[in-house]
Amino acid sequence: MAAAATLVATTLEGQVWETAVRAQVTELAIPVADRPNNVQITIDTENGTVSITVTMPATIAIGSTGALVAAPTPYLP
């Protein structure tokens, strides 16, 4: 399981981007044969936007009220 990160960005938007970059860098440290590709970051310089797509493994259950409850599970070393 990856260690918790101390973020330096001072806005929520910056923290989202920083978290995605850290997760992607952690994925890239895994040997190619076992490397997941759960984080994709696309920077559109023409429109001044950043697109982040994250897919996380999760445990899904039905809670006491009958609602679906999803809890992300670790996938990074």
C-alpha cells in the first residue's frame, strides 16, 4: 500500500492534480509487467485544461440502509 502523501498545493484543484500525479508516478515505479494504468492525465494547452481519469479497485457492499457502499482498496505498493 502506498504511503500517505503530504500535499503542498493550497487549493482543492491543485491537490486533486497533485494527488493524481503522485499516484501516476507511483504506478510508473512498478515493473512494466505488473504495472497498473489506473491514472491518466491529459493536459490540453490550447484550452488550458487538465483531464484526470482514475480507476480504483474497490470493495462494494450493501449498507445497513440498503444503499451501495464502495470503499477503495489498496493497489499500489
